Amino acid sequence: MNYLKSRHTLGLFVLLILLIVTFLLSLCFGAISISLHDIYDAVYKILTAPDQLSLVQRIFIDIRLPRAIACVVVGASLAGSGVLMQALFRNPIVEPGLIGTSSGAAFGASLYFVLGASLKFTASEWTLPIAACIGGVISTSLVFLLAKNKVHGKSSVTSLLLTGIAINAIFLSAVGFFSYLARDPQARSITFWNLGTLSGASWHSVAIMFISTTLCFLAARRYTKQLNALMMGEEEAFFIGVDIRKLKLIIMVINVILVAVATAFVGVISFVGLVVPHLLRLSFGSDNRFLLLASALLGGVLLTLADLVARLALAPAELPIGIVTALVGVPAFIVMLRKSNYYF
Amino acid sequence: MISVENITVSIGSKPLLENVSVEFEPGKLNLIIGPNGAGKSTLIKVISKQLVPKTGTVCFGKSDLQSISHSNLSVIRAVLSQNIDLAFPLTVREVVMMGRYPHFTEKPGKKDEDAIEHAMKFFDAWEMADRNYMSLSGGEKQRVHFARVLAQIWFPVPDNYRYLILDEPLTFLDVYYQYQFMNKIRELLQREDLVMVGVVHDLNLAARFADQIVLLHQGKVVVAGEKEKVLTIENIKQVYQLEPKIHTSENIMHLLF
């Protein structure tokens, strides 16, 4: 056993404890407080006599619990996808939104808000997420198609990044155009959605996010070793047996699913994907096998805390969570960067 | 051994290699020399399967290189290039362990730990095992990569040769490290199943350390064979357009320009 490995194990253990603590905190606090006893009682009753739940316990089961789980799952998806993107692009400033996924999802969502209002079509619970998801997939595929080099049919990292920036700009200006067109309630929905909120979390959405995120992580785990090799560059990775084209494709697909599904249900939440992997790199190094799992845990912790702040800061009103993640995450990140001797 | 037969590679209409045929034998240090643009890197790229030649074949032992799968190849063949850098901080141990990636799926086994320890000790990198790769000097970094590629092919492969390809690995190193590494490389030749092919720029390094030399010029083999046969005043004058003086003292050739 070497020194770093035991440190990694300890790190994972501490993060897991933190996650459990923040999860319980987020169950207890909110517009109304719920005691641990109520929680215990509610869980007991749901298993034995579901019709005898008190109002507080109903709030816990129908609102608080799915929301808390959604926080963990979304935080994990965004942070995990940050790890994957940074590794794939061999660049520490990359975040999940960079290849167009979240701006495309925002576009799909705002299209739904505006069209839904003017066409008055009947929308179900699923229309918004599906619109966002389709938007995310379209924009990412666009980035891919446009970034492909005409000569050798491969897309270089630089061209992917630049095309991503361009596509992001187009889709975000389209979102701006929609909010300009939209009348007041829709415009507000667009703005709120673009800053992210977990208030809409239901058991259905949680179930879908949980399943897709878990599958994505299980798939991604198999490629963390290859992503490590990629840190030395594509040539060196090739020499130790990595099939670069296949790796790129698989990681991109996993990333689109992670980001599009999370964004579809909770809106655009920035900085989590960028900051979380870095916080971990600072003290644990960059072994992706560790980073992927640890980022999922830390992402869950931080997003749960951010959601708590969003709920409590202006209670009973709610702040968009994206504002909280930016306000808290960025200064903390800058302080850590300046304190540490971090090599780029 | 590696046999290269009638290789032709061209980009557009410009030929980079034309009808190149050479053989690299195990247990000997085979070095490729030639002026800039002679096709040295192209030949190395063909041998390391980064480039598929338009015509001709490359054989590793008895099997055609194109028929060996990525994963099978990475178990028997390691490549060291120049000036590799990392995108993120990792410890030296983690970097060297990458050389073992082709050998395990989930977690490194006892054999992998052994391989990296021996390889690091061989290249004097063992003391740096827990240091951050990014804080190392250029010479130290290259030592780590030497250890990594050696770890990749540390154990003999049953019924097969092992191949070590060195693509100008000494370019950014000072004289001290250049000689130190070449001496270590020669030490490795005691393993009789190891086929070693390298590119160097410095003719004096080639003169001192090579067994067999291939002299390339404008995509063609000018001459290949024992170094005394290749490094002659006429050959060097023809290729480099400079007339050297050749001194031999204590059995070591020195070229003066």
C-alpha cells in the first residue's frame, strides 16, 4: 500500500460521511423544519400505514425527500461529467457545458416556454425535460459535426473547444431572443430555469435521473484508466493500448446523457462541474479512477448545501440555485487556487 | 526481430519513405540516423503502427504488424518519445504505473507493482516515487518516462520478442543525461529477447553506443549495417554535406566537423 492510495481511501470515506450529514440536514431544514423523529416516523408509516401520514410527513415524503435525492444525483452528474470532460480535453478549465450540451438544453427549454404559451398545446410533466434533452443532444451533435476536420475526418481538441464556444454563443443568443419575445410569466420561467432550480423534483424525475446517472457512472468507470493514459497525450495513450477514437466517442456520449438529463430536470447549474474536480485535484492528485467517484460524492455534498442556502436565504421565497453555486463556489475556488502550489 | 520490407509512405505526391527495407535484430542497439527530413520519424511511426504504409510490410517476429491487435501489441511493444508532458498533477508512481495499464484491467497486481519498482530502480527514479511529476526537472521527467516504458515490457513474453522503440528520447537532455541513458540502454541489451530501435540526432552518440546503424537520406536507405561500415567519411559527406574527421581512440569513434 502506498501513501496516496490510503489517502484516497480516507478521502472517499470522509466524503461519504459528509454526504450523509448534508443529506440529513437538507431533509430537516427548509420552509418548515422537520425533526429526525418525524422522518423516522414517516418512513415507518409509509411502509406500514401510508394513509396515516401527517401533513409534515406528507411534505417530507412528497417534496423534501425527492428534492434531497435530486440534489445528490444532479451534483454527482455535473461533477462527474466535469471530471470526464477535463480528462478528455486534457484541460483543467473545461466544464461540462463547453461542448454545447447545456446551452442546447436551455434552448430547448426556452423554446418550450415560449411555444407552449403561444400555441397553448397541452403539456405533460415530461414535455419540458424532453424538450431540453433534445436541445442538448442536437447542440452537442452540431458541435461534433462542425468540428470534424475535412482532411482526415478526425476532430482535434482545439477545434472541438472553439466550435463549442461558437455553438454556445448561438444557442444562448437564441435563448436571449426567446426571453425578449416572451411575455412576463414565460420570460420569468426562462430566467429561473437558466439559473437552475430543484423545486420541481418529483419521484418520477428522481427515478429517471438516478437510473441514467448510475448507468453512466458504471460505464465511465471502465474508462478511467484510459483517461489517465490520455493525460500524457493521444500518442502516448495509443502506445499503451488505448483506442482513442472509441474512447472519445464513448466519453462524449456518457457526458451528453449526464448533462442533458440533469439539465432537463433542474435547469442550468454552473460551476459545479468546473470546481468540484479541481477542489479534489488540489489535495488528492488527478488519478481519474479516484476523481470520478470522489467528485460524485463531493458534487452531491456541495449541491445539497447550495440548495439548502437557496431555500433558507430568502425563506419562504427561493433563490435560484445557480446563483448560490456561483456566489459560494467561485470565491472558495479562487482562495484554494491561490493558497496551493498548483501546477499547470 | 523487426523486418521492414519495401515500405513506401507518401503525403500527397511527396514521398516520405521510398522502398525502405531494413531489419532490426534482438540483443543489439539499432539506431537510425540521417539529416532533418530524411524520414527517420516516419520510419519510427510506421514501426510503432501510428502510420500504415501505402505499400510494403512490417513484421514483428513472424507476424505482420497490421494483424496484431492494439491490445496485444501494447503488451510486447513500448515506445518512448521526446518531451512528454502531463495535463494534470500525478505522482511519479502513478505515471510509471501507466506503463502497466495494458497488463491489468481494474487494479494493478503484485506483478505490476514489482515491474514498476524494478523499472524505477533501474533508472534511478525510485526515490521520487511519491513526488509530483509536475515539480520535476526535464531530466527527472525523462527518467520517469524511461521507467514507464521499461515497466511496460519488464517481464519477458513467452514465445515472443519484446520491442522497445526510442523516438529521439534524448533531444532535450544535457550531455550528462544523454550518456547516462545510453549506458543504461546498453545495459538492457543483456536481455536477449529485446529488440531495440532508436532515432538519435547526435552522430557521436550513435558512433559510441550503436551496434547497427541505418543511415537514411531523402526517404531512402543510404547504407545499413555495422557502425564502422556506415559511419565513413564518404557516407557522411554524401548525406550531411559536411566532411568529418574521424578519430578512433580506445576503440571509440569520434566525429569532428
